[in-house]
Amino acid sequence: MRRSRFAKIVATVGPATAAPEMIRSLYFSGADTFRLNFSHGSHDDHAGVLASIRRLEHEVGTPIGVLQDLQGPKLRIGSLDSGKLMLNAGETVRFSLDGGGDGKQSIPLPHPEIFAAVHPGQDVLIDDGRVRLSVVSPGDKEIVARVVVGGVIRDHKGVNLPGALLDISPLTHKDRTDLAFGLELGVDWVALSFVQRPSDLLEARSLIGEAAGLIAKIETPMALECIGDIIALSDGIMVARGDLGVEIPLEEVPPRQKELVRACRLAAKPVIVATQMLDSMTAMPTPTRAEASDVATAIYDGADAVMLSAESASGAYPIEAVTMMDRIIKSTERHHLYRSLLDASQVGEEITPPHAVAAAGADLAAAIDARAIIGFTASGTTAARIARRRPLVPILALTPDERVAGRMSLLWGVHSIVAADPSSSDDITQIAAATARKEGYAEPGDLAIVISGVPFGLRGATNNLRVAAC
């Protein structure tokens, strides 16, 4: 299945699209990687979806990525006696660790880590910031706060504390159970929610090992402060703009998005831009003009992938949403300014032989009008290094590892293929040329760039560059 675009689409599967025929339609409409949101659905639900994806993968003969998104810790108010409570601007209320929900002076907040972290003047946001309070007097079991922006709060609505570093692990008991289940199923990527600091990734890495790629979801200002270390310890980043837009001022989200895309490109790691990209399409058959522009901006920035959440999981027009995103990406990548904008945001690379070889291959492909860049890779690193240069030439990544092939479906411009390692240096150009012709990327006599590592199968050893005639 050949895509006529470089950026990838991640589509969330949910109640609206869990049936096998819907997953098939999402794929043929343009979805490259499927997201399983473990905040919702049962293990049986997710197992059925993944089985459908793997059957489709076998049918089309192309690796399809599966991303498991863990729920992470959820900070919520407790149960209110009447189910809801009206908070008026200017009044003083009390949050209680052991509160019974019997009024404004005993709002239950069953999270001791919140009581340990807040300070006078700390903002407390409820229901995605619809209700805002400011802490007047913190305490071990009671917090007195003043209502800044009033509104109705209801049972179990979410709570955010912008800028507060909470002593809480991003992996809950539920997440550990879900993670073990997902790894047993064979997911390609695991997205970790509520990452605050680099050490949060270490526990997840110890559990995942090399069974899947680890994506850090950037949702907090604390993560932004140490983003370099977080990127270094992860295999990719998701710009989770929904929670991030609650935790930091909305006007700061666009520049932060650009910074994160650039930082990931510098590190040669995939970056997904997510949340509300075509949000109106949950209920309408077409997006707003602003939403179309939002998707295009992420593509101009050079993001590896853009993601649909509720639009494809529970919306009324899931297929139309994927189709629209596919159209926007293709149109953006065909625009005459696309190449110049990518070049303007081009990042440097480490001064090492593997990075230099990958960069030279990308540049040479443009210079000789090659039809494809073909990379042999054991871990996917060679393909990521080539993709970092954002060459406007298809990248064919050949690997003997099915898990690696699935992960590479998230990389910009990469068409991943499961193939045996070459047995000799002479095999490299022959296998590369034959694959390019078979996959429809080259005709006999066309030129292709071939990048590999010698000895074969050694991770990270990108050291061989050839020009091959197909």
C-alpha cells in the first residue's frame, strides 16, 4: 500500500470504528498507525481491534503501526452529595482530603499528593479550566481556595495544578496491568501519560524493554523544562495539546509545538501533533478553516504524524475525518512553499559517521534525481536518520524485525518492509533494486540511493552509501 504523502496519520479506534470493516476503511482512507486509548474500553475490546488490524496487515502486506495510549494518573474531585455544586466568583471554598461532599466547605479531593504540592497563590483548575480557583491557605488535609472563575463542578471532574510538581508516578496499577496486556498483544508503541520529569520514563522503559517504542506525552510545563532529557530517554514524543493547553497559557501552545517538533527532528525521533486537530468533525462532515490550517501548520513544521482522537474514535464522521486529514496533508506537501519552509526549519545533526552518511544520502538523492532512498536497518535508527533530513524522495526501510517495521510506520516519509538481511555486500544493491521495483517506487534503469550498515544486523552502524540502478 503506497501513500502519496510523507507525513503520517494516527487514527484513534473507538466505539465508532472498532468493527473490522471500519478499521479497514480507516486504513484505506489514509490511517497509518492506529491508537488504542486505554482510558476507555475493556481488554477484550482492544484485543479484538488489534486482531482486526493484524488481519488487515496480513492482507495488504504492509506493516501497520499500533500505539497503546496508557491512561496515567487522573486527578479528580470526589463524589458530591447532590452530584454537582455551583461555585461563584469571589467566594471561599474548602477542599478536604477526607471530605464527604456535603457543600462548599467540604469538597472531596482524594489526592494527598495535591495537598503536599500546593502553595498560596497556586491555581487549581477544574473541568479543563472551566472553573478556576486560587489557593489561599494550603494544609495537610484541607485547602482553602478563592474562586476566580466560577461555574458548576460535577462529580469526578478532572483537576489540574499548573506548574506544580506532584510526587506521583505516571504508571498507576491500572497502567501496569494494561501495559502487560498490550505488550502481550504485540503493540508497536506505548504512549506514557503525565510525564513530569526524565525519571518518569525509566520505570516504563524497564517494563517495556525493546518490546515496543516508548512515546512520552508532553502535557505539563514541568516536562517542557527538561524536554531535552525526556526526548533522550524516549523513542518519540506526542505533543498532547489538550492537557498542555490547560497547564500553560493557550497563546504559548503554538510556539511550544514548534519547539517540540524541531527538538525531535534534531534528535531523529518521531513527533506526533495531537488533540482537536479536526475536532468539529466529531459532529460535522467538514472541518473549520482554522482546523484545516492547524493541520497544515504541523505539516509545514515537519511533524512526523498528526493524530485524530474523538474524530475517529466516537465521532459521527470518522472516515471523512481521516480522508480530510489525508487531503490536507497532500495539498500542503504539494504547495510550492513547502520545501522552502522545511529547509528554513532544517536542523543540524550530530557530527558522527552514521548521521553524516544518512544526511549525505538524502542530499545525494535530490542531486541525482533518485527515485527512492533505500535503507537497511535493524532497529529503525537508519530510517529515522534519513527521515530527519525530510528528503522529498520516498524512503524504503528494510528490516528483518516485524516489530521494528511496525514502529517505522510512524516515521515521516518511510515505507517499511519486512525483509531478510543481505548475506553479502553484493546482495545489498540487488535486494534494494528489486524491492524498489516490486513496491512500485522505481522502474528499470531508475537510480536509487542505498544506505546500510556493515557488518549487517549491527544496530546503529550506518556506514555504507551506494548509488544503484534499478
